[in-house]
Amino acid sequence: MLIKTILNRIEKFKSFVYGECSFEQIGNGLSLIVDVVARKNAKGLCPECHKSSPSYDKQPLRLYQYVPLWNIPVYFAYAPRRITCKEHGIRVELLPWSHGKEQITKSYQLFLAQWAKRLSWSETAVIFGTSWETVYRSIKSVVDYGLANRNWEGVEQIGVDEISVFKGHRYLTCVYQIYKGMRRLLWCGKDRKAKTLLRFFRDFGKYRCDKLQFVCSDMWRPYLKVIKKKCVNALNILDRFHIAKKFNEAVDKVRRDEVKELKDAGNDNVLEKAKYILLKRPENLSNKQSGRLEELVKINLSSIKAYLLKEDFQAFWSMRYKSWAGKFLEDWADMAMESELKPMQKVAKMLRSHNVLV
């Protein structure tokens, strides 16, 4: 099968045909050069209005890097025409395989961007024999295209979260569509601030905000205030993951305090290597860990009381009715407050203060 036949099957351009294919020395190795020729009598398109216009002259031959074939670099060779547009004057014609003056084809940009999701940008550049800058420009081009063509119609369920980036306390605020049949990133903004999330809702528009049914978020107060203000018809659901994280932090704080008390009193550290036994769900424990947990439960430890409070709360997630869940939450919070375990009391106060069932 000829290379031209393969290209015509996967990358056919209207008003252009593939010409000769040859090997040429570019850099330190051979590259495959594919000539691209404009069809006879085919006019070029104005890059501004996309209207057919007569040719004015030709520019020098350019090479446009394409997706490698069997790890062999591939280039399209074409001399762009300058056309005379009645409305916009003399312009370099619109090329279907490249953006503006970019000498990387759209297909190659998408190819690099897809690999850059699986590998680091540096690794992607090394493996495919290109530069980090080329990988960066490819990703930027794909992202810019996505932003320009994103569709927010029909979005009724979103999730709000932040991710840590680079070093130090630097964050991005991210908004996702969380519908079961369509999970995707909708928007990212710099910093973890209320005004960052406000910027998303301004972009999203009041009409779409009013259509939102559910908003899932963590319990950070600035986010909750913005969501309450902008999503007046939506139910704000507190993310179960973040609530579970608060429970684990509380149990671990009780354990660390108790380990220090045992050490100060000169007693044996019965909680040695018990951190993950207390943080894991029972069904995820190994046989050895389950046996160790059974031994710890027999000892009157504050850490075990905190662990049991955490596990008791799991029944909350199976409640089917709001009234039942409300009664369960109040009873559990009362037990937590009576436990005299400050970290667990803090969790109880947090759940009550957020009024999770409203």
C-alpha cells in the first residue's frame, strides 16, 4: 500500500492532493517528506472570512511536521499561496492542516497532547524526538480549541474542588460536570478563593446557574457562600470523600495524642503501627490487620472509641429518608460530644454547623 493511499484514507484535505514522497536528511536522521499540491483551478481560502479568492503569488516552500510513521519523522511540504480577498486584501491562504504560521500540523499537536496526558511533557518530547516547547505549544493549541468550542448547554450537575499545583500552598479551583453519562472538566481558575469560583459562575451565566439541580463541594466556607448565592435552585451536596477525610484526620489526631500520652507515662505503645488499621474500612483490612484490630478493641483506648464512632457514622450513608438521617445525625453528634474526644467533637460541630440535611 502506498503512503499516499494511507494518507488519503486518514487525512484527506479538500482542494489539496498528495504528491511525491521521498526521504531527506533533516537534522541527524532521515525524514519522510510528503509533497502537498493544490488541486488545479482550486482557489485558496481567506483566513479571515473563509471565502474563495484568486491567487496573488506563492511563498517559499515550508515543512509542516506530521505524526511520525514507524518512528520516522514525517513532514508535509507545501508553498503557501497568497490570495487576494475582496474584503480583507492580500492574505496567506487558510491551510486545513495547520494554524496560521504554526509549522506543526493539527494532527501532530493532538497526537502529542494525548500522549502528554499519559507521560510527562519532557518524556513525550524525548520519545517522539521533538522539543518540550513543541509539546507545550501543542497542548496549548488543543486547550485553546476546547475552550473556544466548549458546550455548557444541558449541564445540571456540577462538582467544585481544588487541586494543589507546583510547590507550596498553590491551588487551582476546578469545576466538573458530574452527570453519570458525561463526566468532564468544565473550567479551571487560578487560586482557591471565593472570587475565583465567582468568575466561573459569571462565565457560566445566570440562565445556566438557575438550571443547576445539584452542586457537590467540600465544606470550605467561601465555596459554600458562593454556591448558595449563585445556585439558588440547586441542592448543595457535601462531598462524602471530604467528610470521610475529616473523620480520618480526627481519628488519627486522637491516636497521635494517645501515643504521646503512653510514651510520657512510660507505658508500652500498644498502638505501634496501628495507624492504617484505624483508618481503613473493616472490609479492606488484611487478615493480619483484622486480628490486630480485634486485640485493640479489647483495650480501653481513646483511639478505639474514636474509631468506633467513625464506623458507627457509616450507617448515615445508607439512610433513605431525610427524617431518619436527621435523627441519626443528631444522635451520633450527641454521642460524639459525650465522648470527650475533642477531635471527634470538632467533627460533630462541623456537621451540625453545615446543616448537612438542609
